[in-house]
Amino acid sequence: MDAKRVKQILSSSAEIEVKYNGASVWIDKLNEDGRTATVHLRGPLEERSEVEIGELTEL
């Protein structure tokens, strides 16, 4: 995924499924470096992680 698509997903009102290492995640924000994003797993765990946006995939 690229930074432009991450921004589109963040501004969309639709629920767009994104995966990171096979796990379904929510994108919280695109980080200032433009190469990483803060995400958290869908579900009860709200643990946030910084990941390379190139490792995110859209279904």
C-alpha cells in the first residue's frame, strides 16, 4: 500500500478491510515520515503498533 491510499482509507466513511501480517487492522494515522502508519487490531485489544505501510494490504 502507498501513502496516498492510506490517506484515502483514513478519509473514507466506508469500512475498508486492511490486513497486516494476516491480521485485520484499523489504520489510526499515517505517520509524519510518510512511510509508516499507526494501526491497531480489530477487536477488544487496542494495542497500537507502528508498521511500514508497504506491509499493509487491502482486501
